[in-house]
Amino acid sequence: MLLIIMVQAVAFFVNPVSAQKLKPADVPADVTQTLEYQYPYVKVTGWAKDDGKYVASIKDEGANGKVYISESGQWLYTHFNVPQNELPSTVMEYVRTNYPDFIVSVSCLQEKENEKAQYYLEVKPDGVGMKPSVLLFSTTGRNELVSRTDPDNFKDPTLPEEKPAPKAPAPKADKPVASKTEPKADKPAAPKQEPKADKPAAPKQEPKSDKPAETKPVKETKPVKESEPKEPKEPKPEKPKKEKPEEVITDEHGNVALKPNTVPDIVTKALTKKVMHPEDLNWFLIDSTYVAKCVYSGKKTAVYIKPNGLWDKTLTVLPEESITGPMLKHLNDFYKGYRFKTAVREQRADKNDKTMVDFYEKANYKSKLVTTVIFDKTGKLIRTIDPDYQLGGEDSKQTNADDDALDKYYEKMNMSLDNDDSKDVPENVKAAFKLKYPRVTNVEWKEDDNMNYQAIYFSARGKEICVFNSYGEIVETMVMGKVENLSSTIDEYIKKNYKNCKVTEYYTVRKMAEKLTCYKVFITNKKTNEEDILWFNASGRPLEN
């Protein structure tokens, strides 16, 4: 049975007939702030208004999507386009079986508040003006059907067509039979003679004999013994079938995989934002962190997500050809004749991305001792771990002299170790932050020009800054946005009044005392590299600094 599959990319989730295209300046501030809050790092490619809802076209890590927001600024749902060749086979098998000869007009991944992500499909008969059936499938387990909504007057294509009952033939009117004139016979017709029935033959009579007939003695029949009823045999008990033990999946470190239904919804939803279509997915719980191990884009991947749904980091195994030029230059300059073993890229929520390269130095071929070099995302050296040096602790073989040599090596490569500024922050300020954000870790502290303390951290919305005064009171909060999402009103103002400047970053700022929401925009002069800060209100009008 042939299933015609077609994706109508032009009508992707927004009907071009009813949708009204909008300029960014025509979108209310409440709507743009909601989009920025839900998806702070996506690229917005357009706005439209459809059926009373604002629709933002976005690109998020290569995936095209539509974000639906109400007129009051409430996020309704988001659809990310999913090519049909990437849908689970069980989903497409359901469509082929239950909707033969239908077309799939829409296929996407749907996200809603406090709900698991689901596959959203619209299927309909091929033709103009046909109303679709809406199908929802789960994105975990066996991708079971969650709901199915068919339009009114839906005819199930799997049922045989009802043939109309044959009409009864109308009764024919009796026609008068024309009398045929028979020729007159001169003689009366002879009566028909019926065939004579055969008479039964008379039995033959035996000749009479004078002797009396001899009577044969009758043999006595022995009484037949009644057979005693046999007791029915009891059926043999069936042997219990041996149940196959449930397969236990473990990772390379012996961690046992979790059942998919035990992973919190907020965690699985966070995974869909980082990895759209994982293969061979298994979940593990490691040190209170949920780890999704899978194959993504042909590479082994591990995504670390906190129990509250905050993404922590992603590890990706890289082939040798993925090592960048600066990394290769360092390896060839300092480790001539090395042999590559493996590499892992670590993408982190705090943006301190790293790449770890394991290899064998020429002198360690036979002993298989591994040397590890860690680079930052630009290819600069962060740390070298020699075969006798253990990451995260000191090995008994490592001497103080080796540590000093390692520090000198960092200095030679113009690198430095991170400093901990939290020691200068008052305890009441740190306690106030912990009370307000109990689940946030990896906080960086800084003191600003107003003698306030900035707690810098990363959440699901991206980079955030919470500013405290010395009494532990929150002065303001800031959420970083993407430069390309900056209001067109602000962008035009800067181009007109600061022609030689470019926007480097901006924040949505909420001032607690004034109960004010505004934008803090950082600009840099292209010629002098001098930095300046501009302030705008929620409507994009400039404020006095």
C-alpha cells in the first residue's frame, strides 16, 4: 500500500493565507520578552500573527521552529520541524496502517509548559481543502500514540466501503397472451397411454417336504460384563515458561541504565533542546546528575542535566580529523611522532568549553601510557596531564618539583589558573544567594563599581547576573540576550547616533526598588575599541545613564 509523503514547507505551522507578517517593531514588548525568556539564544528569522497568536520563526541549533505566544505575552507552545525520514519507524508505521494513501502535511516536535515533548503530525487525504487528522506520539519508549483527533465526517480508510443494497426489481405487468389458432383435427386425438408399472415378481415356492423342519439349537450367550468406568487421567501440569531476564544495560563504568519512565519530564524536555533526534539513547544517574548517553550526528554523546532540568555539559567523542589547527600545531611542536588515541569535546553551561586530546608519546608506544592535553575552545592550552599525573588530585609519584615545572609550563604558554573571588564576598551575601537560588552551582562572584556583589551563573535561559548589596538584598537581576534579537528600535537608534560602534552584548534588567524593566546595551567603538553602556526602556527608548 503506497503512502504519499509530502511536507508542505511553505505552510510550516502557519497558514500563509490567514497569517499576517509583522515587523519586529510591531511586536509588543511583552511578547518579545516572553520569547527571550523561553529561548534566549535562538535566532529570530521573522514574526507573524495568526488567529490572534503571535508566531516567531526561530532557528535553534540548526532546527527550524515556530514559537506561539498569546496577545497577553503567555507562551503557548513551540513546534520544531522534524523531517519525516527522521521520525521513529513506529510512528510512520501507524500512519501507513491507519491512514493508507493519506499525506503527512505537518511533522514536528511539540513543546508545551509542564508537558513532555511529543511528536505532532497532521495527516489528510490528498486534495485541496481536505481537513487533517491530528496525531500526537510520545518521544520516549516505543513512541506510543498519545491522542488522535479526526475531523467531522471522517471516513475511516481502513474500513471496507459500504456497497448500497441492490434495488428490488419492479413487478412486471401481465401481458395478455395472444391465442394461437390451432388447426382443427378431423379425428379426435388418441388418448395418451401411461406406461405400465412393472409388477413385482412373485416369490418362488419351494417344494413341500413331508419331514418336519429341524430346529437348530440356540447358543447361550454369555452375559457381557459391564466395564467399570475408567477414572479420567489428570492433565499433566504445564511446565512454566522460563521468562527471559530483563536485559541490564550498563555503560563503560558499570553504571546501570535507568528505565525511561523514571526520568523526570523536566529532564527529558531539556534533552530535546540539546539533542533533537538521539539514537541508542540510555539514561544514567551519576552523582545526582542525569546523563543521557546516545549517538548524535554519528558521534558518541553524553548530555549531563541536573534534576531541576538545567543543562550542565555535553561530552562528544571526536575523530582525529576534528582536531583544529592550533591544537595540531601544539601537538606537533611539543610531541613529535605522537599517536592519536581519542578526543572529547566538552561544551559547558558556563561557556568554559574544552577539548581533551589523549595520545601516546613516541617513548610510550609499547607501554601504552596516555598523555592528555586540554585546550580551550580557541585552541589554547589549558592543562597537560602526563602519564604519572592524575586529573583532579595528586598522584603519589608526582613530586612538588613536577608541580612547579607544570606551573612554569603554564607561564611559558601565557596561561594562568582560575582565581576564586568568592572569598571576598560577605557570608550574608552568599547565604542570601543560596536561599534565593538553592539549586544553582558554579557561581562566579564579582564586585561592581557601586560596591555591590554580582553573582554570575548560567541557567536554562543562559547567562544570568544577580546583584546584591552588602546587606544581602537583591538590587537587580540581568539576563543576557542574543545580539541579533535586539529590538529593531534600539538597533536603529544606535546606527543613527553611534555610527562607528557595534553592539557586543545586551541584558534584560529588572530593577527591584524601581520595579522597572529595561535594557542594558554594551557597545564598542570599531576604531578605538572603547566600550560604552546605553540604557533603554521596555519600548526601546533611550534612558539617561
